[in-house]
Amino acid sequence: MADVKITDFGSEESCKNYLISKFDDLLQGVNNLYGKELMEELFKRLEKTIAIFNQDIQSLMKQLTSSPAQEPGKGFETLKAGLEQSAPEETPQNEWSRHLFD
């Protein structure tokens, strides 16, 4: 007879172990069916995120180097004020979803 593991659903630890084993089985099945496609999509999204980050950094650096700083620390304040004026009124969730689905 095969080893049958009995789960005590009254015990938190036993329930946790049961769920972990079921999730492992489920994820293994998903990986066997869709693993390659999921990894390709992950790489596409990572490349896109890195490209957007690089664009944002380049834009920030251009603004920092082109804004005159009369006093130490004033360049950042000028940049911050300029960004606040030019930034669209979006929630962070909308901003991220825009990046994800562009």
C-alpha cells in the first residue's frame, strides 16, 4: 500500500504543509505546460522595464545638467518643481499599468 499522508486540518502547521505541497504540484504542472512562454514574457517585460528606467534616468540627467544651480541644492529644487508641473495627474497604479501594457 502506498504511503498515505493524513492531514490534520485542525493543526495550522499541517494545513500549511498541505497547501505548500498542493501549490508545488500546481506550479510544477504550470511550469511543464507554460514555463517557456512565461520565461519569454518575463524577459520581454524586464527588458522593457530596464529600457524605460534608462530613458527616465537619461531625461533626469539632462534636466540636472541643463538647469542652472545658483546655490548648492537649488538644482534639485528647480528640477523637482519642473517635474511636478509637467507630471500628469496619474496614480502610481495607472503609471505602472501604462508601462506594462504599452
